[in-house]
Amino acid sequence: MQASPEACPALVLNADFRPLSYFPLSLWPWQEVVKAVFLDRVNIISEYENEVHSPSFSMRLPSVISLKEFVHQSRRPAFTRFNVFLRDRFRCQYCGDTFPAPELTFDHVVPRSRGGRTSWSNVVTACQTCNLLKGRHLPHEVGMHPRRPPLQPTTHELQENGRAFPPNYLHQSWRDFLYWDTVLETS
């Protein structure tokens, strides 16, 4: 039994055959992929067994595509809550425990009420308990210092951190293009 087209996203590789992103994994829905194929913007690397049809046309859905033109990654990633969590590897910078993203918040090392800014160099990932404990205090006032200094990451650093968190589902045709820190079987 074939899966519905909605269950057939394509892994999107840059022109150098590296994923555009690891976390979240660069996937396009089948409709975007078919459109990109017709506009001649991508190369088809691998396909699913599934086909889509029109009255005069049929094609197997691509499972891996590469862009024909290289997309330069920004050297400076956007400052977002998720990117702060990714920079800090989803680890509270005060207690050191790892949490799922919905259970995290970010903390201003120098609180905004004391002139702290919302920036890469003043914001760290914190669990809700530690964030409440630190409150509006400076780190030295409560003995809560970030484990790592808050710095602006590069896009490459975020990509590397994202590789530590493989998604729950990987289609077999994607495995040759994704490199997570996993033990490979030897023959």
C-alpha cells in the first residue's frame, strides 16, 4: 500500500549536496517539490515508489532533491527563541539539565529591569524553575552563573548542534546525505 503524497516529503539538499538545515531538517512537501521540478530549479536524486498523476502526466514523487543553484547560508543566524535553545543544545545554562523545547524559556543574564538587552550576548536557555529562581537578580547575587557564556553562534555552529538531534523519521533514501553522530555498522 502506498502512502499518501502528504506523507512523502523530499529532503532538500543545497547544490553541494548538504542539507539546507539539519534542525529542523530541510524538507519540502510534495507540491513544492513538483513545482520546483517543473520550473527546473532542482535535480531529482532519489524517488519514492508513490506517483502523482494528472490526465496527461505521471511522475514518481522525489524523495531527495538538490538545488541547481547554491544557496549561501547566512553567517549570522537570526536571533530567535528556538535558535537560542539550539545554541545551548536545549540545556538549561544554570542547572545543566536538558529539556524539550516547550519546557524551556530564555533568561536575560543581566535582567531587562537592570538595563540588560535581548541579544545573543545576554540571553541563555533556562528551565522554568531556574528562571523563576534567578528572577530579576544578577548572576553573582544568587550564585547562578551560566555554564557557557552567551555568544552569537554562526550558522555552522547551529547546524552542528542540530545534527545532535536527529528527527524521529528518516526515509531510507535520505540516510546517505545526513550525518548524525551515530555508530555505523561495519561489514
